[in-house]
Amino acid sequence: MAYSASLPEMFRRSANFVDKILKGAKPADLPVEQPTKFELVINLKTAKALGLTIPQSMLGRADQVIE
């Protein structure tokens, strides 16, 4: 299982920073931002190899399930 910031969302946010810099903003003046969107990914094949059972309630909450 992995619970981390959404990479596509981080790429979108970084594009906004690049746009601001290209329009003349100083990088030091730009605020540091925390991720706002997170993803839960569950790998069932690995869980099975480790002898783990993932509850259905957890699978229902996952953004992506790898079988």
C-alpha cells in the first residue's frame, strides 16, 4: 500500500510555478505549497505474496487497486 501526494496534481501545480517564473516572478518570492490531493494505491498481488488480506472497506477507499 502507498498513500502519497498525487503526482499528476503535483505536475499541474509545478506548471503554475513555471508560468509565474516565466512571467517575471522571482522564485524566492513564490510560496511553498503543501500537496492538497493524496492517493491510496493497494497492490493485491504483493499483499497476497506476503500472506496479507486487505479488507473490502479498504479496497473501496483506494484510488487504485493493482491486481
